Amino acid sequence: MKLRGLLFAIPCLALFSAVCATAPFGDPSSVGKRTNRAAQQPGKFREYPGWDYNENDLPIPPDANVPGEWVFARFMYRSVAMWRPGNWTIDYPRSDRHLSAAVRRLTRIQARSVEQPVAAEDADDIYNWPWLYGVEVGHWDLTDLEAAKLRDYLLRGGFFMCDDFHGTWEWQTFVESMKKVFPDRPIVDLPNSDPIFHTVFNLDDRYQVPGEQYVYTHRTAEKDGYEARWRGIYDDKGRVIVAICHNMDLGDSWEHADDPTYPEQYSALGFRIGVNYLVYAMTH
């Protein structure tokens, strides 16, 4: 972009950010109320420009419209900084499609080859996807509707996995919105004995999975997130309904699994964690 165009775009983007930050995003009081059959239908496959890739960067697989038993459902949310592509698009869609391919190879689950972006604002669409993934949740800023819909989704039996946020500040930002979802449910460290670590693979020996930055810095940690933390929120029956992967970047481990400069050991663990979590979500 020429400098003149950039200078024009900056105030426009700032204005867009301000408008989006204050605009109504739906009525949270409507969540959980009876809807019609049309509102309950699953959304169709769709693509969005993202942080790392544009819509035409990756070809759509020929079997993209073939239904599957499991679909990589990516949660679309409002970000703290709204002047750039949403943080929910980090690694999208390459990360999503690599995990889907791994699920087909490592399990008997018939996984759809393409992802599904899912928005709380899209009628009842969120309830069609039993496993939901949120990336960079250290930068989210959930609206009241998003928080209410996510809470209702989880209490109905859904499962939310979040990943790729690091350090103290991003943790605090994550917790501020998660408290809107569950004000009274504590976030706890998941014990090694929890079934989520033993559904397909035994994951007692886990380690910090870094993002692509490791290739350049040779550091597994980002910011002050020196220790990987596997945390979660349980429902009343003792089932993990929110799986929190803090101080790690599983999304990058999936995205760069075919990059020879990214260490294989991190992608191997990243795929095993992803498979365990989604199988747990579908069987518990």
C-alpha cells in the first residue's frame, strides 16, 4: 500500500474499531430461548481473510463439502484491538486443516477436511459443533452475547479448547472475559490423572510447546510465560468443559507440522493433545 493510502486507512480503521467496540452485538437475554428449525441448522462452510493467510492462499480440498463426524470449529470473537484482522484468525486456516488431517490419520473419526468458523451471533449454529477452539484468547473481549451464548453452549454439553496465549497480562485479559462466561466456576489445574490426558494417548509426560518463534529465538517461552499450564473448568458432573492451554502454542505446532525448520517433537505432542481433547469432548 502506498503511504498516502496508508495514512488515509489508519483513521478509517481507528473509527471502525471505535464503532465495533461500542456497537450492539445482539440481545443476550434471548440466549437459550426456543427457536425455529431454520435457526437451528448448521452453517455452511465459509472462508474469511485472516492474520496469516488470505482467502485464496490455500486451495479448498476437493472433499470440503463432504460431511464428517467431527469438524474443526473455530470460535469467532471480538478482540481487544479491532483495527487489524481478528485475533481469532491466527494460524487460520492452515492450522485447522492440518489437525483435521491428523485426526483422519490417527483415529477412526471421519473428520471433515475443512474448518468451520463459528460465531455466537449466528442464531443457534454454535450448538451444532461439539468441539470448539479459540486461539489467542489473551486478546479476546467477549461481548455480553458471546459470553452468554458460550456459557449456554457449554452447559448443554459443548466443549471449548483455548490455546496460544502467554504470560501474566494475557492471562488476566483471558480471565476477565471467562468470568463473564462462568462467574462462579473456578479455573483449576488439570491433574495428570484426568481422563482427558488418557483418551487415546497417555500424556503424563507433557512439555511446553512453543510457537514458530522458537525457530528464530530457540526459546520455548513467550513474554513471562515460562511454565506451560494445562488448566480447565469442570461442570457439575466433573466433566472438563473448558480446556485451557496457557503458555504454549499448539496452533503453531499444527500449522507448521510440515515445516522442516520447526521441531517435530513439538508438532507430535501438539497433535496428541489435540486428538485427546477432541476425543474426550465427543465421548464424555
